[in-house]
Amino acid sequence: MTADVRMMMFATVAGMAAVLSVACEKPQAVAPPPPEVYVTSVVQKDVPVYLDLVGQTEGSEDVDVRARVEGFLESMNFREGSFVRRGDLLYRIDTKPFDAALAAAKADKATAQARLEKATNDVNRYTPLVAKQAVSRQELDNARAAQDAGRSEVDAAQATIDKAALDLSYTRVLSPTDGLVGTTKVKPGSLVGRGESTLLTTVSKINPILFRVGVTEADYLKIIKRDPAKAGDVPRAGGIELSLADGTVFNEKGTVFNVDRAVNAATGTLSVQLSFPNPQSVLRPGQYGRARILIDNKTGALLIPQRAVQELQNLYSVAVVGADNKIAFRNVTVGQRVDTLWVIETGLQKTDQVVAEGLQGLRDGIVVRTKPMPPPSVTPAAPSATATSGEAK
């Protein structure tokens, strides 16, 4: 074998060895890029602090209309669910027994009046005769006693007449107030008033209308501790918004009407009545809603988007991006919500940046690539004067 052939064979074997060596080497792993997240800065604003309370409407006057005398209901003189005025005739009860009772009382008075006149005439006649000793003193005393008894009988008869006339007036059942009359509980032809005052219907005054809510003991203490000297003063909170069942906000603002004396031990709430003008009669008694009362103005509050906050078993946390783009999870204390933002009470600084989108798969210490989110908007805070004038009692 010539030298040239040996050289060619050696080169072929070396080439094959090189190819096999390369084929046996493991491929080099390529590191994945850092995850991309959207970050936003903490917003610092003055934020109004509201108290949201669920409650139910009721008439400013809810008056039960009852039968005050016994009798058969003769007629119903209103349309159920309509508006009535004070003094409008609602029902009429059969008057015949009461007309008869009044006539009998008048007759008894006439009889008593005749007895009184006779006794008076006897006294006038006997008085000069006693001086002449024509009649005895005993006869004059008897005449005077009969005169006194006659006066009492006349007074008693007049009282009976007044009672009979009053009962007769009760056969006309009138509306006790201006308002909305409900459905009738008793139809004409029914016997009412036997043994008790039969409930006929209810009239509710709905302009203004009241909205009853329950303030928790904790919220009450939070409010009253700001100024304990004002406890028991006339409530001054105004500008109260009322959200209705369809999600709309009632077009009239309300005020605090009154605050109950004591906390309900069963529910742990303090009953508060709010008053709302209701000129168009949109609200009716029994409707549910949510009232929002301005109680404070929080200065320099820190806010972040609600989607930046993670909740797990009542613990809230946010992912903070440091200067080296490393993630650090922090536990925070959240406050009230303002539009799409959440007030952070503790756990953040105003210079922090938090992850608003891309939280899935993040962990402490991981490096991320950041992109800025558009700055979140927040409803402008109410002026301090508004917060003061709207302070809830």
C-alpha cells in the first residue's frame, strides 16, 4: 500500500471520527427571555370616603285607616293605589243605627230639659211662700234638689248627644293625610269595627319619602369618634346619593332625617332614616336601594388598579417591580374602592411600581421585562368644605 493511499484512508477515518464526535455532543440550551408584564405607578390623590348602606324606603307618614265604629261598610269612595288629599272621603259606614241613637239622645235631653224647667218653676214659686210660711222649708229644699238633678240630667243628655254625633261622624272615614292610598282590606257589605278597630287600608305620604338603613356599630364608632361633642346634635349630612334596584341613581339628593336612640342588640346596627324629595312619585314604600353618604375626605391616599391586587384567604398582596426589574410580593391592607382603583392603606410607597397585568406565573425574585400601562383615572375628590358639610352624624 502506497503512502498516498494510507494518507487518504487516514483522512477518511479522521473525518468520520469528527462527524461522530459532533453528532454525539448535546445541543446547547437557549435561555428563555424574561416574562413581559405591564406595570403602573401608585397614584396619590385626595379621595372622598363614603359609607354605602343598603336599606328600604318607607313613607314619611304611613297611617293605618281603621273603622272606629261598628257597622256594615256601605261604600268605598276611592280608587286603590291613587293619590288622596287630607279629608277626602274613603269609606262610608251604614248610618241608620247612629241616626237613631242621635235622635234618641236628643229626645232624652228634651225630657230632661222639661224636668229641669218644672223643678225651676217649683223653686221660684216656693221661695216667696216659705217667707210667708205658706209652704214648709222641706218642700223648697226638695224643689231645689230636683232642680240640681235636672241640670245634671240635661248635662248627661247633652254628653250622650255629643257621643252619638261623634259616632255618626265616624261613619264617614276620611283620609288622615295627603298621600298614596293602598289596596282596601275590606270590601263594601262587610261588618267592620266589631270588637276592635278593623284595618281598612293604609295611606302613605311619599313626598318626601324616607329611606331606612342600618349603620353597623363599627361604622358608627368610626364616625362619632371624629367629633364626640356632636353626639345628639341635629344630623347635618346632605348630598346623599340613592342607587335603585335597576342600577340607576335617583335624581334627588337626600339628607339625614333622624338617628335612632339605641343600637339594636339583635342586629348590631343603629337605625338611621334618610329623607329624599320625591316630587314625581318615582319611589314607593318598600323599595330596596343603596345609599352613599360622604363621611370624610382622605388626603394623599395611595391607589392602584383593582386587578393588580391578588386575594387569597382574605390576604391581599401585590407584585412590586424593583429597580433591577425583580419581582417582590408584598402583603397590603386595602381600603375602599374608587371606580376601578383600590385604596391601599399599608404595604406600599408612593414611589413603587406594581404589576397590573401578567401576574400569572410570577414568583419572588424573578426578573421581568416591563411595559408601562396608561395612568389610571380616579374620580376627583370632593372639596374639603363638601366633606365637612356632608359629615354624617
